[in-house]
Amino acid sequence: MKTIKLAGIVWEVLNEETGLIVTKDIVCKKAFDESNCNKWSTSTIRKWLNGEFLATFTEAEKDAIQGEIRLLEESEINELQGDERIKAFEWEGWMYWLKSPYAANSYYVRCVNPDGSVYDNGACDGRLGVAPALNLKSGILESLLKRPETELQKLRKEFEKLEAKLDALESEVSE
């Protein structure tokens, strides 16, 4: 999967044509809505994503965003079902929020289980992860993907691979 770095965060490219990207990792755990409502337009998570979280972006990064920072839709996850990319969203075994409400109950919101299946959960549950998604303006993603890698970026990637190997070895030893 192709990745880019924006606001100091690694993002995975889901759709090059639309510029859709999602964070590689969960950025935090938060309730979808502290008032336990499944309505995206009034949710506290929407306010946080487009307020406090967006404030961590530079002005140039903010200008590159088309629309608002959001969560993935259930339909976007469904398109990935059976695709190897869905495995990339099994962040640390935590469930994470989707933007989609659960139609049968105004308190429930759709979420993704660690196995990649879509489920629902109470909107006020603060134990679920947040994986921000956004669309970059036309041409921005293409230019970011074409940037040559710096030596420091190459070293960081190699370091991350070594860390992953070390973690795997440590877990084997502890079993």
C-alpha cells in the first residue's frame, strides 16, 4: 500500500483518483459523540477532527484538503472487503469508528472489528479508535507520491522494519 506523510502522520492511500487517504494507525480513542447520538453532523468526533486535530496541520496542509476531515463510510469499508488492504485497518486489535450511523438505533454507530467485519456500537463509548480520513485536492496526492525519498526517510523506514522484527522476536520468546 502506498503511504504519504501529512501533519507528521503516516497516511495510507485508498484511492489515488479521489485522493482518499486514511491514517495508517489509530490516532486516539474517543467517543463518537458524548451525547450518545449517531448523527455525524453534530458529533463530538467531527468537531474534534476539524478543530483540535486539524490544528496540528500546517496552513499548506490544510489548503491541500478537499472538504473536511472525516471517518471512513461503511460503504468504503465494504468496497475493501475481500481485499488485502482491509488487513491494514486491523490497528492493534482495536475497533474503530466509521462515519455511518446504525439505522435501527439512533444511539449506535457503525464500526470495524479487529477482524475487518462491520459492527455497531454505542456512540458514547470512548474505547473505540479514531482513524481519520480525508480527500486531498486534485493533483496534490500525485505530487506527494512523486516526491523522491530523502535519506532520512529511507533510514526511518528501515528502522521501522527492524522494530517490527524485534517486536516479533520478543513475542516469540515470551510465548
